[in-house]
Amino acid sequence: MRFGFLFALQPTVITRRAREAVGLFDVRYRIGADYSYLANLCRRFDANFVSLPMAIKHEYARDGTRLNEGHLSTGSTRFEFERDLLHQFDELFGANRGEDAEIAALRRARQLVVGRAALGQGNRAEAVRYLGEARHAAAWLVRLAPTPAIANRIYIGLQRAGTLGGELLEGPAAWARFARKAWSRVPLRR
């Protein structure tokens, strides 16, 4: 739960004693309230995770068309969802933020996700706020770009370029390894 992992609540088996002890969802969070609910259950009671597919999230109707319902963590509600998860993370793990380096790093990672969600929805002020708090260089991009949409396109392009560069240098092609091997075979004249 510290790493933001959210498992499906539908196949979760909860005893009556556990449900009564933890109560209902926190009504302050419109989206993603199951995150803190499950975290509180896990804190108070033993939890066992079975690593098997136990719920199917359907993307398409039987005829192959997209469903009218979208995911809460994508689309128009993504920023609110990610912000709610950050607030819940703070309540669960961030009481003394300055004391635990791991929690501080995980919080910055969550802030980056919130900032990217805000940027994706064109919310410049919130994107700058969360990216800045995450100490991410993208905050400057958002400030300097003419519009949030342009900043988002540039950011996505830079991410893709970084991924491609990583694949070229470390992936199956491994150009750096290829170049070193080729260079080692070049006879040196003395």
C-alpha cells in the first residue's frame, strides 16, 4: 500500500468483525476511497494476498464496442483520483514526513503522478504545484510552455525519446555494447 498498489475490492473477502471494526469508506474521498479502506483493514487484521486473477475488468461490451463507463483512474476524473490517493497516502504514511527518507521518496513519486494527471487535463496551476513539490524538472516546462497542452505534448515526447534511448542503449539492440565490441576488434597501429 505504501507503493500505491491498489488491488480490486470486489473479490476481497472481509470478515464481519473486520468490516465492523474499520467501518465504511471515508466519505471525504469521492474516488479511490477503497485505498485507505483496504490499508486500514490490512493494518488492523492479517491479510493474505492470492496472486491469481480473481476479477476481470471489462473494457468492451459483448459486441466489441467500448463501454460507456470509463475507469475512475483515467479520463476526466484522473486528476481527482490521483490527488485523493495522495491525500490518503499522507494520512496513512506521512505523519512525520521529514523522518523517513523512503516515505519522502514515495510521496514525491505520488506527487509526480498527480502533477502529470493535472497536466494531462490542462490544469497548469496544479501541475506546476505538484511537479514542483515532487522536485521534478517538468515543473519548469509547464511554466515556460505557452499552454498546458503544448507542455503535455513536449513532456510525452521527451518520455518517449527517453524510453527509446534506453532501449537503444540497454535493450536488445544495445548499440553501446555493439560499439564497444566493434571497437575492441579494430586493430590498433602503434
